[in-house]
Amino acid sequence: MYSKVETQRLKQEFWIAFAEKYPRKWLLYDTKIKDFSLKFFVENTKAQVYIAIENKNDATRIAYFEKLESLKDILEDEFIKDLIFERNFTLENGKIISKIWVEKLDVSVSNRKYWDEIFIFFNEKMNDLELFYLEYDDYIRDLEINT
């Protein structure tokens, strides 16, 4: 078991190693949609790549989620299989967001033997998510279309 300081140091080393192995600028928060981002997540049981829709206005948040839901078949057939769509996902702090993610289970940020496996997962899935977003961003951003 690691102390809080050791855990923070290990996570910092993890992200530095990932950036060194895949030195590129990820889209992440640069979607041009307020409170709509692509994210990486890793802990001691899983790794995830996901879209977070965190708009404080529930109607707007749900409208963006429904736009993505309308593209689900395309997203899964052409980009990423086994996505999980959750309209109302509750964060640890109690905030409700919409979340669409893919995850890899049975990996751990605390065990360096899994790092390459996580890095490959992150690179492949985030690249696919970015390609999808860049292809359909005009449709997703325009809430006047099909909402």
C-alpha cells in the first residue's frame, strides 16, 4: 500500500511516461463546446477513455448526450466497440454529468507492469474518440439539428 505522497508521485510518473511514449497534443478540452470534453482516467482497477458532458443546464447536457446517442451505431461500428452510455452519471462529489466511455479492467496505475497496456489502450481509444468527434463535431455542436 502506498502513502498519499507516493501515490501522487507514481501517478505523476505514469502521466510523464505516457506523454513521453505518445508525445502529441490531445483534443481533450478543446472541443469548442462548453463543459464537453474528452478525458483519460486511470486508477487501481481500471482505465477509461470517455466523453464527459458536464453542462450545468440539464436540458443542454441531455441535448448533447442525445446527439451522441443518435450517433451510437456509427460510433460503435466505425470507431469504438463496447461503449457505455450513461445519461445521468453521478460523480463522487454528487454532481450529475452525462458520460460515454470505454474501459479496460484489471489494470492498475500503481503497478508499472500494466503501464504499457494502459498506454496502448489510452492511445488507441482516445485517437478513435478524437477521430469520431472531429468527423461529427459540426453536427454535435449544433443543437438546432435533430434536438
